Amino acid sequence: MTDPLEKYGAAFHQLLDAAPDAMVVVNESGKVVLVNAMVETLFGYSRAELLGQPIEMLLPQRFRSAHAGHIRGFTKEPRVRRMGEGQLLFARTKAGREFPVEVSLSPMQTERGMLVTAAIRDISERVKAEQTLKRHAEELARSNADLEQFAYVASHDLQEPLRTISSFAQLLARRYKGKLDADADEFIDFVVDGAARMQTLINDLLTFSRVTTRGKQFASTDCNAVMGYVKKNLELVIGETQATIDIENLPTVNADASQLVQLFQNLVSNAIKFRKPDVPPRIAIEAKDQQGMIQFSVKDNGIGFEPQYADRIFLLFQRLHGKRDYPGTGIGLAVCKKIVERHGGRIWVESTPGVGATFHFTLPKTPTNI
């Protein structure tokens, strides 16, 4: 057998020196037989200091005894692989500084026996970025939880004083309407209407906050049964508008059944609300497997909207139309988005003005219970 180290000699050394990673070649005993220039730069040792020394001198003291056993295990079953898969590895410089590394191992059979090339990459910046991202995600999660709790407490605590205002405003309207001047009647109407709208907003805010604070355990849920509840709940408006709902055979998913009812009901209600004048709504609901997810579609023949508003409509209290034409607070689709995300999916919409809109959302086949 020809020894590659001997056969290629200087060319092999030049190839190692050109590598962007620190390259260390060790024998079956774990002794260093070759290093490249990047090793000197990264670790602060000269080649002379490393050659013939155990590879463990590049490791923190606490890892050295275990590492010798890892070398013996690798030489018994040599293969190209990443060292310490799923674990964070550390190296140590001559000056004693520790830093995280990524190590790839490649075995090579030579006349000298098994040699192993270790490609060592400093991943300090990557780890720092990941830790920063993780910290920001945790802070965002805490902030969202605090906001949800605040929204729930604030809206809940506002209920009683608002009921008092609303009750007395209605009492004023019944008792004194027509007995005062026209301005007074108008002012009383403003108070009654404002109190009613505030009550609706508070109720919707409670609904939004309860998606997570009052969510139920996930369980096997038949989406066909869910649509049965939705059609029953919307029976009156479906009859009044002569709406047609075409439903393909829908799957069974692991979900919060009450929230799925709310999700489909909001989407169907929107399809009926934003219908064309004098055109009966026609709604098609279907589902299909899509790369480990189940993708649902709710398609209508309504008024549609411009594509640039596709993201905006899922924001809290966002509306594209005036309250007189289409009543509501603009919270329904925000609730849909929150329900879908709680289940581990995503929601989006495609629409053409005058043609209609199709709302798509995905649910994992086996979502994590939250």
C-alpha cells in the first residue's frame, strides 16, 4: 500500500495549509503527526510544540480523560462524521482561552496505520448569535405572555364599570329622550352608541386573549364534525343569504376542538359578510396533505381585496372597509391567526378584487400540545 502522506508529500502539506479550518492529523494513539498553519493561528502553538503530543492538549482539562476513550472508539469504527453531534464542543488555546468549536473527523488508512484528520472550526460568533437570538425569543415570549395577561385582566376589569355606564346611558335614553332639546338627545345617543361599541371591543379583546390563556388540551378532532357545528351556529345567516357551503371530506386532526370551530366559523362568517350584492355566497372548503402538514383552504366568491392588504388583515383591529358597510371590530382574522399559530401552523390569503378570496392555513399532523 502506498502511504498518501509520503506519495503526495509537500502537495499534501500545502493542501492542508490552504484549508480555512484548523486541520490536525493524529495517529491511532491520538498523537499529533501533522498540523496546518491555521492550527498555529487559532491555538497559539507552533508546529514543533504540537507534533508528537496528545491531541488532548488542545482541549480543556475537564474533557481530556474522556477524549482518549472517544479516540479508541472511533478507530474501531472509523467513518467520516461530525464529532459530538448534538453537543457543544470546546477547545483551549495555549494561553488558556476556551472557545466553542465544530469538529469533523475523516479517517485515512496509511502504511503507518489509521490516521484521523480533524477539521476544527471556531464557532464563537455563531454560538454568540444563537444565544442572542434565543434570549430575544425568550424576552419576546415573556413580553407576549405579559401583554396577553394584561389584555385579559384589563378587559375583564373594565366590564363592570362599562356595564354601569351603559345601563345608565340607556336609562337616560328611555326616560328623557324627547323631553330635552335635540342636542341633548343626540348626546345621549352618542353615549349609548359609544358604550355599546366599547362593550363589543372589550368582548373581542377577551376572545383574543383567551386563545392561549383559556385554550384546551389537544385531542383527536374530526373536522367534518367541526363544520357541522359551524353550519348549525350560522344557520340563520346562511339561510338569509342563500349561502352554499361545499365541503370535501375533511381529515381528523389533533387539536383544540372549540378553537377549530371558532377558526372555521370566523372564516365562513367573513366569506358570507364580504359577499357581492345580490350574489349568493358560495364557499368551498377542502384539505390536502402538504409536506408533513395538512393544508386547509376556504374559498369564496365575494368582493375580494387588493393583494397588498394580505398581511394587514390579520393584524388586531385592522379593517379594510367602513363600519357602516361591514360592521365588526376587525379582530376575527387576528383570532384565526392566533389559533393557527397555537396549533403550530400558519395562515395566509390569496385574493383578487371582484373575484373572491381564498384563505389557506396549515395544521401539523401531530402538533405539540400547548
